[in-house]
Amino acid sequence: MAVRVPFTLEIGHDGNADVVTLAGVIDENSDLSPLVQLGERPIRIHLRGVRRINSYGVRAWMDAIRRIPITTRLSFVHCPPPVVDQCNMVQGFLGHGTLESFYAPMTCAECDEQLDQLFETAACRANGGKLPTTPCPRCGRPMEVDDLEEQYLLFVRDSM
């Protein structure tokens, strides 16, 4: 029997922005309506805890994101690989928002260390659409993205 990962959506405030933190699985049972009910203040959506997004979840997500007024500044931070995958596959996944930071699955060919490393999108753009060098925390050698870097970073180059 599969264990259901609960979905959570929490809203907080940081200065003049609303901070929305999502976690779990975004699917047909996920209530994203609080996103639409936020006012005109900037919205910063923290996605680190998102484990997976199924096709029903993509549809619900797109409906919610499209209903956020275009005048609302919208940014996405700490996007995990499942969110990055959707950004690369689904046109308009972030609506009018910008992806500010994301995690990439990194691996060390020398010692097999694996980790999800946080990157700033602006730093990747400044680096020609590539990930900055990431030293392995175990052996110090450069790590590589555990995916096809060119495909994983499509969203970076598409907005350059």
C-alpha cells in the first residue's frame, strides 16, 4: 500500500512580501486556492518541500498561477528537481513569475557523493547558461549535474 505524502501550503510575511511555502505532492487533492486569494503584495513562493507534481497537479497549478494578477510581483525560490522538470516541459508553468533559485542533483564521479545543490538562476545566466563549479564536500573535486545539464537548464537559457 502506497503512503500518501500530505500537501501543505503555508502563508507568512517577510517585509512587504507574502511568502508561500509548499510541501508534499501537488495533485488533484492539493488546495491551491489560497494563492489566488493573496492581495497585490509581491508573492515569493518557496518550493523546496515539493516532492512530485502529477498531471492533475500541473493543471491545478496552472489554473492558480494564471489567476494571480499580472501586476503582482511573483518569484519562485528553492525549486527542487520536480519543479525544474515542469518548468522545462510545460510552457508558462511559472505564469508571469521568475525562478530565482533552484536545486540541481549533483554527483561526484570520483567518490560517488550525491547531493541537491542550491543555485541562483542569475549566477547561471552570468556563467553562460551553465552551472557554476561545485566542489564535492567529501573529496573537493568538481561535481557534475546528475542529468543532461543542457536539458536540465533549459529554463535558464530560454529566459536569457
